Amino acid sequence: MKRFCSIFSQLLELFPRVEFEQAVREHKAERHARGFNSWTQLVAMLFCQLGRAHSLREICGGLASCEGKLKHLGVMKSPKKSTLAYANEHRPWQLYSAVFHHMFDKAQAMAQQKGGKKKFRFKNKLVSLDSSVIDLCLSLYDWAKFRRTKGAVKLHLLLDHDGYLPSFAVITDGKKSDITVARTMKFERGTVLVMDRGYNDYDWFAELSDQGVFFVTRMKTNADFEVVGKRTVPEKSNVCCDEDIFFYSLAAADKTYFFRRIEVWDEAKQETLVFLTNNMQFGATTIAAIYKDRWQVELFFKAIKQNLKIKTFLGTSANAVHTQIWTALIAMLIVKFLQLKSSFGWSLSNLIALLRHQLFVYRDLDAWLNDPFQAPPVLDGVHDNAQLAMSWA
């Protein structure tokens, strides 16, 4: 009978130790280490996310109770609470940002390998850009400026629609505007970027057009523009209007920029939605469908807040908060990777919930993913628990 290590150990195999140690050296994460290495910190923080441990006490106690099973995870002993807290506060969070991008490459390769039927016929890369505010107590997190009596951090996220994977993230304080962060991002030529009205900036739209990047967004009601042409509206569709426009604020630019304004009737909400794009080739119904698919980034934020530890934190320093958010994103990529790899119809919440109960079970991860309700195989030397006959005196 083939033996397997625990499912948690098989998950950690997604992070090759050679690549991890190289990232540790690049970020000088163990410059002042005294026995507690970065790998143990990663294992502890992933246990916090996947095992749903709510405090330092639960993390350290949970790992200590499995002390005999820690060696195959590359951990010699369970960390102490003070040691883990100190590491989260002082070890650079950039290390886990690098681990996140390595894990994204693996998940993206799995998404491309699985393929599957795409929602849209165009071959352009489709990504969604959005942000989510995570509330904090201002008296404890005085560095997280948001409002006069309230603190917060903001997670700015770029979601790749091929597998709905988080491909890029920026963590700022709550006062940082969305458009300021968006201007720092670079996109490949031909990318289709979909976002809400919070990112309306006509000068930035002109820059995206110069870079060959397409965007789809909602149009503001007070936009100052002029219609230069009307397009044919598809028959028997919910498209009310399709116009070519330009903005007066860009009239002084050296180059003339034209955009499309599309009005679509939403039967469910009983209202007219107005979209803005610089793509002149896609059909009006395709533009509306692209914006509708933007809802996936909202579902991602909902999933990570409901299923992982991202709303309460183990430390109060900025580095500790950043470290915990990055390890939550890493854990979400792991779950997305497993969901893509499995042939079973997992929902994200069910996979996270059942995985939590199987972390230290010794069984084949692939077999469990494809058939989670099958009993694990009987190991060598372990016999069926047959009922023994009792002799009555």
C-alpha cells in the first residue's frame, strides 16, 4: 500500500524550498534570525488561514498538538507566541509578496492547462480592477489613516478572468484613492481592463489608449462630452444607444481621443446603464457582458473575507497586517489552484471548509480532491475494526 504524507505537507510542496530560500536571501528576511526561520513563519501563517486559527495562541497550540507531524512540514518544533508575533512585526512582508507571485504563476499555468470554454470569443486578456476597505480600530492601528475616528487599510486587486485569479495586489491605508494606485499599474498591450466609476479619470483614459489598453467602465452622469457619431443598434437587444463621443477636457490635447458611450436597459434593475469604452471593435452587447463579468472581483472580495482571516489581525503593526493579508492571498491562490486541478464540482467555500478538517490527514491529495467523500485507504498493518465476540459468563 502506497503511503502519503499529510495533505498540509502536500500543499507545501507547491512552494519549492530552493525558490523560497532564494527569496529569503533576496529580501534579507533572516538577517537577524535566531533559530526561527521564515519557512516556519510561512507554515504557521498558512495554518492560520487554512486551519482557521483565530489567534496566536490557537496557531501555536494547534501546531504544538501536532508536534509529531511537524517534521515532514520542514518544521522542527512549534513556534512560541512571542516569537511568531515578533517575526510578523519585523520580517519584511515583501517576502510573502514574492511567494504570492510564484504561486500565481503555478495557478495561471493550471488555468491554461485546464482550458475550458471561455465566456468571450475575443483573445484579449480580460482583467478587473477594484479595491476593498478593511476596517481597523484607529486607536490600535494609528498608522492606518482613513477618517477622523476610524482606521482602515485598502486592498487594491487586479483579477485575471482566466481562472478568476488575483494577479496583482497593492495594500495601502484607507485614504489612498483608487485612481492614484491605478496610475502606477502597467498593463500589456491589448488588455481589456474593466472597472467601476471610481476610476473615472479622462487623462488616464487617454494614457491607456496611447498604450493600446482597452477599458470598460460606467460613465458618470455629469460627464461633459459631445456626440460625433451614432452607431447601428442591434435589433431585439437591450441596447438603447451606441455613440462615438469626445470629452471637452481632452480637447486641448495634441491628439484627438474618441470613446464610445453605450446605453443598455437593465430589465432586472429597471434602469438604464451607461458604459464608456475606448474599444471601437467589440459589439455593444459584448461591452455590456464584459462589465457584467466585473462582478467576479466583488465575489472574490466576499469569498476572501468570509473564508479566510483578513478582517481581524494577529498584530497591530503595518508589517504584521501586510504579512497576514499577503498570506491570505497566497492561501486563496492555493485553494483556486486545487479547484482548477480537481474534477469534482467544488464550490470555493466548501473546498476551504473541508480542507480545514483534512490538513493533517495522511491521504493522497489528488484522490481526495476528485472524490472527497470516499473513505481513505487502509494502511499496511491496520486491520478492519471488526466487532469482537463477547463471551457472557
